Amino acid sequence: MTETARAAYVDGESSGPDAAAFELHLATCPVCAAQVALLLRMKREMRAARGRYAAPAALRSTIRRQIAADTGKPARWLWPVLATACLVVLAAVLTVGFEPRQGVWNEVADLHASALASTNPYDVVSSDRHTVKPWFQGKIPFSFNIPELGGTGYALLGGRMVYLKQEPAAQLIVGMGQHRISVLIVRAGVGADPAMFGGGHTGFHTESWREGELRFYVVGDAEEDAIRRLAELIRKANS
């Protein structure tokens, strides 16, 4: 597949038939799968940077003055201005790229992004909670409940075993229309308190809470209210 096709798929601009064909291609092409994973990672980091970096007021004033002074003249001033602007953008990108990873939320977001880009996102594929839950028995050192999602607008797609902060965790993948939402369950106390980070820097909408000896994370690019409603269903099933 072309680079344009991959970008269109990641941005949700592919038509239904094109998206379906591309997903079939991803299942057999590790090169495209790796590229899609990279694009998703970049997209998430750009979302995280949005609103955190802006051109300094002094730079904007300089550009306005130069435009006013050089209207109708050769744009010799443009190159130093563009160079300065590029340095500002480059500094922002490097800051995002090399910023120390801030705890468990980044790892949660990475697990979700890797599931979206994976050609095999599920260890167990089923919409039946009575099939998915027993699959985890003996693989993780805890148990949890999955709510009945029929008639809620959500659909259980499957699950897989992952590691969060080097601890075994369960990851459920839930569909809502074209959106995919991850529900991660791990023993409480793994990693730092997510309240310290708030989850907003991941670029996804997120919810987290502790229920007894378990910590739950819900993360996805669906609307914030959709994430919150799913979190409430999970919370009620495990309270």
C-alpha cells in the first residue's frame, strides 16, 4: 500500500470498502503494519503537543513588522524568519520526543496504540464475556468482571494478556462504532498514582479508578462521554 493510503487509513479518511481492504492487507504485510503503528504514535504525540507549544509573541510581532515594511519588496527577510520559526517547531518536537516518560499513563496509551496497529490484537476473540473472562484464568493473578454490553452501544471484541509496569495485566478491546477502546486491569499499586498525571498528555480520553485490589484504566479516541459511560459500566460490574 502507498504512503498516502496508510495516512488516509490512520486519519479515518478511507471509505468503508477501502478501509476493510486495507485491514486485510495489514494482516499480511508487516511493513505496512509497522508504518501504521508509527503513524499512530506520531498522531498521539502531536495531539499531546497541541496547545502546549505556540510561537512566542515576539516572533509574531517581528513577522508582522517585516511584512508591513517589505510589502512589494524582495522577501529577503523571509529566510531568517522562517529559520527562526523552524527552530521553534523543532524545539517543540524534540521536547515531545525526548520528554521523560511520565509514568503509567504513557505505558497505558502505548498498549492501546499497539493494539490498534497490531495485525493480531487479540489473544482471545469473542463478543461473549463468558468466553473472554475464563480465558484469563491462570494467566493473570487476579479476577475481574465484564459487564453485559448488549444494547449499550458498545461491543466486546476480545482481549489479550499484556504487561504493565512489568506486571501481568488484562487488556479488553471494546468497539463503539469505528472506535476501539482499551480497558486495562492490573493489580492496584502497580506504577505511580495515575492521578499525578491525569492522562491528558497521552492524546487519548481516559478514565481510571481503583476498585478493591484492582486498578482499571479505560483509554481511547472516542468522545470523552463515551469513555466515561464505558468506565461506569465496568465500575458497576466490579463493585
